[in-house]
Amino acid sequence: MAANKLDERLRTEFNDWARAGRGESMERGHRPVGEQAIELMGIKSDSRVLDVGCGSGWATRLLAQTAKNGKVVGIDISDEMIRVARESSSGLSNVVFEVASAERLPYPDHQFTHAFSMESLYYYADMLGALREIARVLDHGGLFLTVVDLYKENRPTLQWVEQLNLPVQVLSVSEYRALFERAGFSNVTDRRLFDPTPVPEDYTGGSFKTREDLVEYKVTGSLMLSGEVSS
């Protein structure tokens, strides 16, 4: 599928999610792991941070709490998600939200010290191109960190491929690492992060078909990857 057609399909689907209020449920689901990842980024008070695929902007706002004297930019392909994010962040002077594609970032080289992405990377048709764009806009010594739940080693998440109304790319940990290196990142690392939220005893389905699937997903953990731009 051509990039512009996929962008439009993504925009339409995520606009529907925003209108349905799914930004809040996505925050509830992602925040326990997202907070752990952000803690590991080493954000400073004057950092310049890009949140790629920011959705309703919860992570952007969280990043802005530390980068108080810097700037945090959240981008998303969905104009409705950006509208929600702006409305929820009107009191923050160091936060900006813009509609943009990760594969064509509207920023000059070396603009940011850090970049973050929560559960958005596998939606990109040209994932390598997006990673190269992220590397391009990072300053020398800059860090990109991403979290993905849908990857080959986390078996229960593979059922999402059929559930989602969108094409996604399912990679293994080693494939992700290789892609980061091809995009020009160095010191590429991976680790698992674990959601401590208890699994309800009466879980009967939702994101997963069974309670056992949800338990296995949590035990396997979210995949966190990071890479640096050489100084």
C-alpha cells in the first residue's frame, strides 16, 4: 500500500479511536510500562524531546514534567488525537502538538536530544524510513527509546493482527535490533518491561481472548528498544 494511502487509513482509523474516547483507555493500558521507559531515558530539565505517535498526549505531558525548561513536541498522524492532546495540555507552555507522519518529520536535522515512541512503531509502512527520520532529527549523542507490545516473541499479542483494522508489521527482537542498526543507531539495546497491574480473576476477554492469554502477555513483557546517534 502506498505511503500516502496508508497514512490516510491510519488517520481515519485513529480519528475514530479518538472520537470513541479510546485515548483514555490507551493511556490506562500503556502508562504502567510507559512510565518505566520514560524513567530510563535520562530526560533533563532542558531536554528537547519528540514523542512520536503521541496519541492523546499523556506521555508528552509526562515527559514535559521533567523537561521543564526544554520543549516536548508530540506528533501523530491523527488530527483528532492531536485535537484531544491540545485540549488536555493547554496549561503547559513547554508542550507543542502537531499533525505529522513519522516517515516525513517536518523538523531540521539535530533538533531534539531525545525521542520516544509508545506502541506506534509497528504501524509504519516504512519502518526503516521512520527510524532514519528519527535518527536525522536527533542531535549528536541523542537517544531514541521505544516500547512495543506486538512482537513475535510475545505470542498472545499476535492475535491483535486479526483484531486491528489496520496493517501492522510483526518483527522479532533480533529483527528490530537489525533495523535500528540499519537506520544508523549505535549502542542498540533491548530489554523487557513488566506491567504490575493485577490481572482480574473474572477477566473474560477484551484485548485478549482469554485470561490465560493476558497472563502470558504480562509475563512475557513489553519490548523496550533504544539506540543512540553517534556523537
